[in-house]
Amino acid sequence: MIPFKVDEETREGYVQNIIEAFGQATEAQKQRGRVWYRTAHDLANLISDGNVREGSGVIAALSANKSWKENERLARGAYTDGPSGHTRDNIRKVERIILGDDPEDVLPMSAKTGHFFRCILDPEDPDPVVIDRHAHDIAVNEVFGNGDRGLESKQRYALLAHCYREAALRLEEIPSVVQAITWVAHTERLAGVGFRPKNR
């Protein structure tokens, strides 16, 4: 795990890694990244029959440790067949959201799930940053595979979110767009080379 307290040189290194990853994205990857959260927003609106806040919460609650394809399948299924396919805790969160509890009262808003909810709900929001395992690996320029990244630490999460915000400021983009574009490029690169993560 990276330390959650780093010096300015290390922090600047993370920012530069993000900027470099952004610059290495193809135009097609940049286009996919730019619409990523808008597409997720449209899905949230569709599956919830127009209650995009609820739909965003359901998608976010079912996102932990799932690929986007699986996340989408589970979110659709939550409305057609009832929530399933996840931990008991996350299923309960989905049930509460569908029954009318506000997602902000159900989800951990300072963690990845809460930031994911906010990005889906409002793709133009300049504050939230989704720091998942890929966003972490991009910033530190190292693929951790199945290794523990320690992102449950609020301080470590805040450090990396700050680096994405700083990179976005320099790139004249909003942080969620920078995160999405680098995420698309990174995950497609890994898939394209047949990457098999090592345990750490």
C-alpha cells in the first residue's frame, strides 16, 4: 500500500502520472471517457423509470468489486427480479434505496461508492472523484493486481482524489472526466495485452 502521507515530490509524481495517462489515451478512448458518466446517468434514469437519484444509488450500491458489465446487469435485475448477486450488506442498501431512503443516507459518501453515486447522478459535478483500483494504479503508475490498495482509508482516498483534481485543473477538465478517460484507456490496455494480475 502507498502511504497516505507523502511529500510534495511524490504527490506531484502522482499528478504527472495521471496527466501522462490522459495524454496517452486515444481520441476514441477520450470520447468514450467523456460520455461514460452520462451513459451511466441515462441507465440510472431508465431502470428507475425516471427517478435518476434512486437509480444512481442502486448502481453505486451494486458496484463494489464488480465489472461495469456485471454492475449494469445487477442494477437492471434489481428492478426486474429484486436485488441479488452481491453481499448481504449491499443488497440491503439497494432494498432501502428502492423503498425510498435517500442514497446519501445509505451509501458511504466519503468512499468510492458515494463518489460513484454522485458522478452518475450529476456527470457535470466538479467535486466527486471515483478512486477505484484502476484509478489508484494509474496515479501510482503500478498495477497492483489483486493486492490490497487500502482505499478504505479516508486519508489515502483523499490523497488520490486530490491528485486527480489537480491533474484535471491543469488539463482544464473536470475530475470525473479525467478519471473516466484514464480508466477507459487503462482497462482497455490491460485487456488488450491479456494482462493477468499478480498477487501482492
